[in-house]
Amino acid sequence: MINLNERAKELYDDSLGNLSNEQLYTVLLRTVKEILGAQPLNDGKKKLYYVSAEFLLGNLLDSNLINLGIKDEVADQLAACGQSLEAVEAIEQEPSLGNGGLGRLAACFMDSIAALGLNGDGVGLNYHFGLFKQYFKDNQQYARPDVWLDGETWLRPTKTKYMVQFGDFSVQSTLYEIDVPGFQQGTRNRIRLFDIDTVDESLVAEDGIAFDKTAIEKNLTLFLYPDDSDHNGRLLRLYQQYFMVSNAAQLMIAEAIARGSNLYDLADYVVVQINDTHPTMIIPELIRLLTAEHGLPFDEAVDITSRIVAFTNHTILAEALEKWPLDDIRTVSPAIVMIIEQLAERVHAQYDDPKVAIIDETNTVHMAHLAIHYGFSINGVSALHTDILKRSELKAFYRYYPEKFNNKTNGITFRRWLMSANPALTNYLNRWIGTEWQETSDLTALAAYQEDDKALIEIFGIKQQAKQRLAAHLEETKGIRIDPTSIIDVQVKRMHEYKRQQMLALYIIKKYLMIKSGERPERPITIIFGGKAAPAYTLAQDIIHLLLALSELIANDPEVSPYLQVVFVENYNVTEAEYLIPAADISEQISLASKEASGTGNMKFMLNGALTICTFDGANIEMADQVGHDNIYTFGESSETVERLYHSSGYHSETYYARETIKPLVDFIVSDELLAYGSPERLERLYHDIKSHDYFMALLDLESYIAIKERVYADYEDRHTWDRKSLLNIAHAGYFSSDRAIREYNQDIWHLKG
Ligand SMILES: *Cc1c(COP(=O)(O)O)cnc(C)c1O
């Protein structure tokens, strides 16, 4: 069916075997794009719009080949003339359209929505430089633009354009699309990304990510989450949000009309899922368009909109709950402010309760409040998280609208995180339990082989292979050498105090001191980090600095380096994750209980047979329930205890610091040994913070963390038991498929026809 040789002739007037990997990539990109574009779109009267500030897609060639069912055919044609699909795939540059878990969730969801044949598109923005590209110098993080639009990409330009009116000027948008094929469906959906033609990439300084924040026509879609430490940066984020939702609203209204809606029945044609609060202004924007542009009465427009919009909450961290000064919104869109004021007035008249006010006494708009009052569904992303929303963070809302609250535990797409990232494990599963799991995500049949030595030895072999592949990748791309026979212990995720990378740093110090005093581990340990720190988040940068300084100190100490290595992988992204996760023996999920809404990294590691060290937080709890508490390593205080400590101001890090087990570890941060590799300013700031402040309570759980880590490393030496636990983790990961999550969203919220 596909003839790559023919395409090579057409494009390069040469045979496949003579092309460079770059040329081969172009051949494959164009061929697959054509096949994709020829597939019919999913249809149906009602359509979902999943609106998200981020889509952290990762590379698309391999997953598109898998979803189209043509990967083997393409690999064979390349192999037949001495070429390698894997080598061609290594050319691809991943889109920089997301940051972390929230954006990756949107990407997994798009894959599952298509796999289930549901009529649903993603809507977002086409950022030119993403968040930033991270690099290290002098043990510190630096940022440069993450350029991804220079060559040919998966984006397809369209002729769709809308006008978006800001306060005193307007811009014209252009719509780009990325096709999302449904696994074994023969149909596709799209991710619809809006941009403006007047973006000026030369606005960005050569040596960083600074730019003129006031030139909206030139900077609107340069970066995801532009620095908001000054007012112009915050305004720019608001311009982006309004631009995104105005385009989304215009698009869905136009498409609904094209499918036959008279707009009074819009809720039969459209459902909108907003991924966190960034797209909340879609509520007033829909009302504005329905009234001002389409002539519906205000009450009717409010009622229709309230039956269309559903909201996913992703965090209870105060800093991440968006609040915008009404005056800033007025600058961006005066028309929207008039509507928000009317909506707030209605809420005020009905519930005279400041806890649920949309506009507070300081004239600040609480975006989550707007979304809950004027949406029909609010969901958390794990059982614990939804529980916390109901009983504490959004208690007042739960009292008024119990029927709107629901849980949708996150999931991950097995097409990417198993079939694409771990072909050896995929093949193993096909051989041991058949291929039905590719449809159902049900892997439980594997548990029958938990005492089968052959099955266990193969699990071990697959892990070893992945570790060797990771070692080769790190050496080739970063010049870092790791020992593939060591225990690979991984914490990769955005840098944040609540995720407690600093707690693992303190454990590393503990291990370093143990080794120095002659207590050597059975087997070398490689601890790997990856993750970006927001440029304005000083303490997160300090934690990176501590880890890089520790890494260098240990590497330079011949007494310690044979037993312990610390690696920080630059610019952690989906591609790096796909190398790291299959290779991990240990998955670190050590957030302060109650703070990680769900996590999805945790699920990827479980699916790939890593054993998890975790707190009772987010989806970790459901992972323990699925796999059995004997097959996962839990430690630390419960979310109830942590919440109680916050409410009573009962946590004092000094008390923990004073313990003789803890003090030397914290003090080591400012020791002469470490200062030889680090900046006194950064290390002292971090030291003082942990000692006297420690808002996310790293010291609270440090002792139990040290204890569990020693147990895990010792357990690794019991081959049979470890491999058995690894097998059981894989066998019980099925619940965490995003196909399951999307089925639930559709049954409970969207009601689309499959
Ligand atoms: C899955 C994923 C995340 C989310 O990881 P958490 O551990 O859940 O925070 C972040 N970044 C990338 C690249 C991912 O693939």
C-alpha cells in the first residue's frame, strides 16, 4: 500500500537506501501526513472541544505509525534497503506546546478520544518557542527559546481566520491543525492551534528568553506561560487566554451552525471541557458571542453556556488557583468584564457568601469560582484530590452544587507509554497474554505468571535492555556515562518544592556520608533527575543547583563514585521520558501528601515495571489499591495529618532540623565540600529555607523516607521477589489507561456517541 521508494524518487530523485536520515524523515512525515489527512474525521451531532493552554505531545511519527497500523510495514521497507526506522525517528524534534503533567494529560486524552472514535478536538495556541529549552552551565539552569517551527512539522495551516477584539485593538488569528489518528479506527480528530501572522520571533534576545512584553501583536504566541513576575507579563498571559477562548468559541459556534444548530439548541451540539482554569473566560466569551453577535437574549445565553462548559480542576496550590484583577481583564476585553460583573451579581444575589463570590472585595476575579457556578461539571483528577476538593478546598461549593462534583482519575495512553516507548515489553505481553489488551488496556492476565520463572527472567531481561538503551542514549546525546547494571532510581517531573526533589537531595547527602564512612551499597546506585524550574521560581532553581553540585562532588570523589552517581538530564521532555521510564527500576513519587492532585508520571513508571516509592498522595493511593500494598513502597504522613498541620500552623522545620539524624544532612548543603562546587548565595538560601521554613515539609517525612529507601535498595537484591513485584505492577496498571478515563468522561460528562 505504501511505497516509500516511490516517495523517495519523487522527493529526492534517489532511492530510499541512499537518503540521509533527515531526508528519510521528510519522506515519512509527508507520507504519513497525507495518509492521515485522507482519513475521515470522526463525526456526530454533538462534539467535544477540549480547551487547554498546553498540549505536551512529544514526537508524533512513531505513535502515528502505530495508530495507523503501518509501523511494521514502514520499518520493513526501510530495513529492506539498509535503513533504520529508529534512526529516522531520532531526527524528530518534539513540539514545544506544553510544560508538564497537565499538558501531557491533554495529549494522552486526545489520543484516547480518537482511539474511542469520539467526536472531539483539542483547542489551544501555537507557541513558537514553548516554555523554554533548559541548559546547564556552572551547575545552574539557563533558558533559551525552544525552537521547533523552523523545519517541516506536523502542523497543517488552514484558511480559517477569526478576528479577536482586545480593549483598543484587534488581531486576526490563523488556525493550524495537527491530526490525531485513532488507534485502529481509520478515523481522526484534530488539535486546533491558533496563532497570529504578525508574531515577530526576532523580538527575543539572543542569549535568553527576554522580550518586549508590551508588543502584543508581535509577542502573543511566542511563549507558553511568559514570565509573570511583572505586570506586563501577567497582562500578556491574560491576552493569550482571551485570544485562545475567543477563537475556540467562534470555532465551535461556526461548526455547530454548520451541523444544523440554531444556537438555542447549542448544548445538543457542543460540550467544552476546560483543562484547569486558563480557559475559563470561554464562559463570558460564549455568552458575549451568543448575545452580541447572534442576538440571543442574555438569560438564554447564560443558560445555554452553563449547560455546555465542564471544568477540570488540577491543583489546590493557592499560587496555582488563578485570580485576575478585574481591571486587567478590562484592559484585555472590556466587553467580557461587563458580562463577568453581571454573572457575579447573580451569584451574589443567590448566595450571599463571600467564599463563593466570583469577584471579591478587592475586585479580583476567581476563575475557578466562575467555572463552577457557570459550568455543569467540576471534576478532580484522583479519588483523593476530588475528596479534598469536596471536604476542604471547595467545601462551600460542594454544599451548593453536590451534583456537579465528580472524580475522573487521570490516565495515560498505552499506545505511547507502552507500545511506542517499550516495544520489548509490548512484545512480551503479546506473547504471554495475547493482544487483546491493546483494545481493553486489561493486563491482569499477566498476574497468573507471577511465580513463573521464565516470565520473571524475561521481565528482568527487558529492564536490562532498556537500561542499556538509556545508557547509550545519555552517552550519545549528553556525553553522560552511566552503569547499566546499577540500580536506576528516577525522579523526573517539573521542579517544585511540593514534589520534594530536595528531600531526595537530602537522601543523597545521607548516602554520600554513609559511603564515606565505609557503609557501601551492595550494588552501585544511579539516581536520575529531570525537570524544568520556572524562571521566576528561585527556590526551584536553587534545588537544581544543589543537585548539580552534589552530582559533581560525588563524581569527583573516588571513594564514592563507584557506588553512587547523580545525573540531572538536561531539558526533560516527552522524548527523554520515553528513554528514562522503561529503564527505571525505581519510581520516585514523593510529593507532600495532599499536594499532587494526581500525577501521571507515577502511572507511566508502574506500567513499565518500575517499583514505586511514594507518599499517600494523588493517584499513588489508587495505584497501591490496584497493585496491593505489598507491591509498592509507601511512606510518610497522610494528607489528613498534613492538612491538620497547615490549619494549626503546627509544623516547625526547626524541630525536625534539630534531630541528630537530620541536622548533618541539612548542614551539608552549606559545607565547604559542597560550596567548592556551588554558589554560596543559592546554597545558603536553600539551606535557610529548609531549616527555618520548609513550607512543603521535606523534613517531616525525611526519616521515614530514608528508612524506606534503604529497604528498597536491599530488596532489589532479591531477584525473584523484585521481578515478581515488577510483573504485578505491570499487570495491575490497566486501570490507569487514559481510555478508561475518557470512557468515564464520556459516560458522566460529555455524552458523545462512539
Ligand atoms: C508525564 C509527564 C509529566 C508529568 O509527570 P508527573 O510526575 O506526574 O508530574 C511531566 N513531563 C513529562 C515530559 C511527562 O511525560
